[in-house]
Amino acid sequence: MKKVLLIVLLLGITSLTFSQKTTEYLSVKVQYGLKVSGFVTDIWVDIGDSGRHSLSGEITNKDGVVEINGKKYTSEIDLLNYFGSIGWEVYSVRKVKILNEEYDLYLLVKKTE
């Protein structure tokens, strides 16, 4: 009986160590502006510089347009809907002003097992 109990305890501890949850974050920066052609929106996604993010190598930011796996996003709503469809949740939203630059900053979170 003691051996069976010991085996069950060891299996339980082993499963707990292998089922650790991880949390990832990303930020979406949105800046609005006016040009001669009209109202413009520039968006950027920041996943950090570590290279260990699950989206590393998939996201490109260029001239206020985000490209993910070949699809271009010029609207923050389309981008947020895409991230929501793959399990990301908006954690916080805030306005940021640095000198004369003002933008909205969305912090997204994803918990994985």
C-alpha cells in the first residue's frame, strides 16, 4: 500500500512540474495624425527583444503598418481582433504623451500551459 501511495504522489508531483503556466505580453502602439490626404493611423507591435516570444520572427513593423505572417494590418481594430482570435486578451489601455507625441498603448496578455 505504501508503494502505491508513493508512486501516486511521485506521479502527481511530476505532472505539476511539467504543467507550469507561462504568461506572455505584447504591446500595441497606436498613433493618430492628419496629413494632406486625410486622417491616418500608425500602429506598431512590440514583443520585446529577447527572441523567446512565441511570435518572434512573425511580426514586422514598417511605416506604421504591422505585418504578421504576410498579412498587413493598418487598423488597430483589425489587429486587436486578430490577436483576440488567437487567444490574446487586452490587459490595459492608456494614453501616453512623450513631448509632443501622443499615442494609445494597448497591453495584451496570453497565458499558456
